[in-house]
Amino acid sequence: MYRGVAIITHEFVPFSGGMATYANEMARELVKRGIEVEVIAPEYEVDSAPVALPYPVTRALHHHRLTLVGIVKAVRAILRQPADRFLHASDIRAALLLLLVRLMSGRRFGVMIHGSEVSKLGGRSVGARISRIAYQSADVIFSNSQATLDIYRKYGGDNVPGRVTFLGIDKRWFSECAEGFEHRELSELDRGAVFICTVGRIERRKGHDDVIRAMALWSELRRRLVTYVVAGPVVDEVFRNEIEALAIASGIRVIFAGRLSEADLRVLYFRCAAHVLAAVPLDGKVEGFGFVLLEAGAQGAPSVATCVGGIPEVVIDNVSGLLVLPGDVAGISRALENILDDASLREKLGRAAKARAASFTWGACVDRTYRDIVAGVSDC
């Protein structure tokens, strides 16, 4: 039984990505329980003051990159960890580091696998093969959903025990939101404006184009009355332009809001009629969990989403949202119309979505992750 944890991650605060959030929140929860934890993380060049954290951080790595200097510094930091400290790789590059450490010292470790990484294990390249060896050399595989773990089993086999450790959502997402938006264009929306939204990176697997095709099936009046707000950074500029052209051709108003502040995201979720994640399965791209579904639910927004990856493990169909098959444009259209036309359904789904989101906590994630591994973590 270990008495502490060292988390190795190639993405960390002040960067705001999902893996950075994961490593930070897991470490914070461990500190709350009086368990020693250290994070080995990337260095970042930022102008602002460093973020104050309640645990030590060794800045040895580079963001999303393995470099010779980073490997040497990180391996030294890992080998300095006490023998009773569990080594936890939070990403695929960290798994490669811990494979090296195991070969050097025999230290045992566990690896977290995310939806964005699992498909990388399926190739025939040298990198994919070494990555598979790294995961197969671990003592336990952690996964953000059963769907992600199932995909891992397809590529990595079943020689290593696996456990599903659903992610958590911070309580601040449930807090009361402001009256209006800080974002200029969104602030110009009438207080009673009806809109739906999709939050996340603008790339083909998120299915924004299917949402617009679904809206195009509505009556002309409804198309004029409902605005589609797309919030998130542009990853695929060609796809973004396709969305805009499709919206113009369909007579649908789309607001590309870009990356919003957390305060504006809460307002967006609170005021929208529905949040939509029409994800589609693409080679090399996996919707492993769908964290935005929890964010929306925390503000009482029901989601219309597709049965892809880990989404059905977050949204319960006809309870906390409505699920349709991927690519089912007509199904998306009907689901959105049902929510728009039926206030009681919208409120019922919204209440259930909020309760569902509240059940996903970082405390529960820590319990599922470290039970029977680290002393002081309950067995759940």
C-alpha cells in the first residue's frame, strides 16, 4: 500500500486543457485527504504571476513534447520520489517516461488513458508499438470511460487490470451565473432570445455541420427565431468555413463566439434552450467522455447528443438528455424541436442533468483511481 502519489503530466496549469485540469484536481483532492503528492509538469513562459498550488510542482517537462532535456530532468525527479509514492502517468508521453523508469529501477506505475490518446495505440509505427509496450508494462490502466477502456483493450490487450475513473466537475460550475454576457456579440442578444449552443473545439468530429443540417429541416419561422451559438477555438479552419457557408445557405444565424470566459460559459449554458454535442466517429478521433455535457448540466441545460464513445455514460437518454445515433440529422432535428416546444420536458431534463452532473466529483474519481493502492483513499 502506497502512502503518497507522484503525478507526471505533459499538460498542466496555467494551461487550461482537460489533462491539466485532471492532474491539478486529482492532486488537490489528495491534499485534502492529507496524502502527500507531487506533480512533475511542463514549464511555461507566462507573463502573469505563478499560480499558487497547495502541493509541490517540479517543472521539468515540455508541453505535449518529449525532449531529451525534459526526459533527463523528469527521470531524475521521478527517481527521487520516495519508494512508498505511487507513480501515476496522466498521459501517453508520461507513460513512456515511466516505462523508462521501470526499466531503470523496477518502479511500478499506473497510467491514465484519455479518449484523445487511445486511438494512437492502434498504429504500426515504432511510436505506437513503444506506446503499447508502455501501457502493457503498467500495473493498472485508468480510463475516463468504459468506452475508452474498451478501445484500449482492442489495441493494447487485456494483460493489465483496468478501472473506469469518471472525471469530476468543480462546484464552481454550479454557481449562480451573471445576468449578461461579457462577450460583445452575445451581449447584444435580446434577453428573451432563443438559442442552442455547442461548446468545444471547432473540428469535424464535433458534428457542428449536422446540427446546422438538423436546424435546416425546421420551418422557416423557427429557423428565424433560433440562433446557434458555437463557442470554442477553431482547430480546423476549413471545417469552420464549411459550417458558416452551410448556415448562410440554410438561412440560419450562427454566432462564432470563440473561446469564452468561464463566467460567460455559465451564462451560455444557463440561458440556452439546449446544449448539442452531435459527435461523429472518425478514424483516430474519440469522444472519450464529453466534459462539456457536465458543464452544461451543472447549469441545468439539457443536452442533445449522439451515442458516440463515452457520451452515453454521461447522458442518460430520456432522463438527463436526449440521445440519437451519430449522423442522424432528422433525429437531432426532432430532439431539439421536442425540447424547444415542450417547456415541461426541457425543465425535467434540465433538473436531471444538474443532478447527474453533481454525481461526478473529483472525490469519487480519486476513490475509483487509488482504492486499494494508496492508504487513506476509501474503497468504493
